[in-house]
Amino acid sequence: MAFVIVATIIVIGTVLWNAVTPWWFTPLASNWGSLDQTIIISLWVTGVAFVLVSGFIIYCVYKFRYREGHKSEYEPENTKLELWLTVITTIGVVVLLAPGLIAWNDYVALPDEGIEVEGVGQQWVWSYRFPGEDGVYGNTSGRLFSSKNTFGLDPNDPNSLDDILIRSAEVHLPINENVIMQLRSKDVLHDFYIPQFRAKMDLVPGQHSNLWFEPTLLGTYEVACAEYCGTGHYAMRGLITVDTKEDFQTWLDQQPTFAQTLNEGVEGSGKQIAQTLGCVACHSDNGVNGIGPTWKDSFGSTRELASGEIVTVDEAYIKESVVNPIAKIASGYAPIMPAYATLSDEELDAIADYIKTLSN
């Protein structure tokens, strides 16, 4: 009887908890309400199954409990019971699968028209690209990646030159328009995830993946990487701002094309270089240490190394740490920073100058 009482309390408590739980969906801000409906249907089907199965177990334990003078009956087969179990199970599986398959079919079927944007993932930062006036993405190649060409665009491809580059983790999109996203990764597996849009898709190195959604509420929403991608995974976040169509176009007109970035000078571009290389995912500018030491007020300070040596954070130390980061590991931090040995002296100077501006 103790089992029956405890099991009954657990079943009732579980149902009540799910009925009043404060943890539910984030507010929906896109067209993908069908995904929420699919999850709700799944919760109802599995919830009813949980109650029925648990109730059946409790009933059997109570009904067939040991009682003196009672004998068990051997019944190895029960065709009627097996038929009912098969029918009910089949109906449950169909109800579980059908809404999800319908929603998934809509999810992967890209619309014929919409705003096209490419999302690029790398450890541990997001960046974006819009096709230019010609409406065609330029060709890319992993062999062309550099600090100057972080998207790997082909400068000899005329379709590349007017591509609009968003070299930060924040991108703007228009409200009430289909957004067709093409996703690619520069290094490892990532997953593009916007909870309020119910938009989620893997980025696999060496191939493109796609998803689409229609933003329906103005506001700013967080983008997260939902696939573990290394030590800095938790810091791989970005923002999507949903604007009116007019505000979106104004913002887009202010963004540089690939041709314009080719003509940019290096001087004064340290912050931009740090963003495009993903440095800001590990090194903050607000005084909070992350995967790596903060850059805030670091220039001119002293730092203890893992070897016990004390060094001064000057230009030479900064440049060496960028080109050969394992040479002098800061105490308390893992030696995981990649080397940027291909940066030019001008780019290293720009990064050092930017770090100087963060120090009082």
C-alpha cells in the first residue's frame, strides 16, 4: 500500500506542477507558432500516456497485491488486451509524429521571396552578409580568409564587391518580411538559435544550411550558439534588432560593401579587427575577466604569468600575445588562444592602440 500511496502522490504532484509551472515558452516573435503547437500537442500526448500508464501500474499493484487465500491465474496471452494496446500506441505515435513532420516540412521549405542574409559562425562570434544590389552572393573560399577578408570573399568575383558586410555580432532585420538565412561555419560545429523566433539550425563546416522566419514584433532579440563549440561557447552571443522597413533600409545603407572594406586603412581600426577576429568573445572591454583577461585598464599594468614571472602589459607584450599567445600565459588562464601570426605590423599596431584607449 505504501507504493500505491507514494506513486499516486507523485503522479498528482507531477500533473499539478506542469499545470502551474512558471517555466514556459518565451514570447513568440515570429511566424513559427506551429512549432509551439507541435510541442504542446506532444506534451498533452505524453502527459496523458504518463497518467494512464502510471494509473495502470498503481491499479495492478493494488488489485493484484498479496492477499492470503488468493491464487494467481496464469494467462500468458490476451488477444483483446494486445489489440487495444497496439491501437492506442499507434494512435499516440501518429499524433506525436504528424504535427512535427508537417511543421518541419514548412520549416525547411524556403519561400520564393524574402530578405536574404548569410550568417557566419566562428569561435566565438557571429557575423553577417547581405547580397548587394545585384541580389547575388559573391563566391567564397576558405583559402581567402584573412584579417582583412574575414568572410573569405573572392575579390575577383564581381558579385562579391557589392556584398554588404556586417562585421559585428548585431544585425538588423525588417518586420513582417520573410528572412531567408544561409548559414556556414568557418571552423567547427555551431548552431544558430533565436529562442523568440523558434529559429534553430546547425552550421556544419564545409557546407551551407538554411532556415527562414518572419519577424512579427519590433525589438531586440538574442542570438545564441546552441552547439558546444569550445571553451568560449557560452560567450558566442549576438543580437538581432527587428526594425520597421524604413529603419532597416536606413541601417543597411550605412553598412560597408566588400569593395569599401578593401580600400579601408588599418589605422584606427583596432576595434574592428578585434571584432572580426573574434577577440572580443574572450577579452572584454568592461573590466570583467572572461576566457581571457579583460582589456579594460590593462595597458601599462603588471601581470603575473603562469611561470610566476611578472611582466608589464606594453605594446611588445600585446603584440607577442597576439602572434604567439602560448609564449607568455597569464596566470589563471588556459592556453587556448589561437595564434594570429599572419597579421601585419600595421594591424598589430592598431590592436595595441585600441587596447590603449581602454586604459585610463
